[in-house]
Amino acid sequence: MAALKLAIGNKNYSSWSMRPWLALRANGIPFEETVIPLYTDNPADKQQILSFSRAGKVPVLVDGDVTVWDSLSIIEYIAERYPEAKLWPADVAARAHARSVCAEMHSGFMALRNECGMNLHRPVRPVALSADALANIARVQEIWRDCRTRYGANGPFLFGGFGAADAMYAPVVHRFRTYAIDVDPAAKAYMDTMMALPAFQEWSRDGLAESLVIERFETV
């Protein structure tokens, strides 16, 4: 069986690429990785992205004749293709809860995204944040607390074992760290769990090793 192929952007900056990459790597699912530089003036970089998907964005997963784009859609596909990874909880109610918090991350938290862009190279320091961004931060911590309270007996991640929800919220862990966000003890404990995950550490090392600098993301 041919290996999965995953096209991603710069690991230093691409939060959306991190999500399905982590879902695969943390579960030991083999795949071929193609890193395509984003936001460059090189037409070849854009053309390479288009060669994977006409949507013109990464990440993109290719599995033989199947092409899946969009982070959450890729994670859903991985969950169906590799049910042994248990990316979604087995319990119906817990699975609905996990899908809800993933969808909330997928479509929300715009102020946090805009004001605290992912940038692993950035020196750790706080910035002045809007009321909307602070509300986003409070909501993320509320989600983490609630999940850990309900499902913490089953393991150290949001729904016990590492799953789709952890992959979807992984870039927020980096954002909270990089922008020196003050979090409650429960959130800090969860962040420590994620940062100790070998796959999370591997992505972080790779991102820090990148030399490409995107100026528009270096002004915050």
C-alpha cells in the first residue's frame, strides 16, 4: 500500500499544517512529508501547492486516488482510515463533545489568531490584546478545563488519550507559550502534557530549524 502524502507549509508559521501532521505522527502513521514555503514571491512554490490541490492551500493529504484538503477534513479522514488510532472517543456523547470543540476551533477564535499569529521563532513576550482576544483565551481555557474535568480520568489529554481535539488545539499551546499568556493551573498542566508529546517536540524542533522569515509575521 502506497504511503500517505502530506503537503504542509512552513512549520514555524503554519498552524493549520501542524494539526493533521500531529494527528499522523503522534499515532505512528507513516506518511511522506512535503514542505512548501508559504507567502514567497516564487511562482514555483504556488504552483507546487496547486499541484496538490486546486484550492491552492495547505495542508493537503493524498492517499492514492484520494485527495483531502482542510485540516479538520484530513483528521476526519485519518480517523476513518486508521480507526485503531482512536482519534475520536468511542462513547457517543464524548465523541459529539470532541467534534463540537474541534469545530469551534476550526471556525472561531479569530481575534486570537489575528493578534497572536503562530511564530515559533518569536522571542517569548506578551503583547497588548483586545477584549475579543482575551475572551478567546478565556474560552479556550474553559474548553480545556471542561474536557479535563469530564474525561481526565481516562488519560492526560482532552479526552483521555491523544486525539483529534488535541491536534486541533495544539497550535494554541504554542501561541499561549510564545505570547506569554497567563493561564490557569489546569491549562498550564495541559500545555505541559502537550509540550512533552514527542511528536509536538519534533514539529517544534523542525520549525525552529527553519531559516525562512516571513516579514509580515515578524511585526507582532
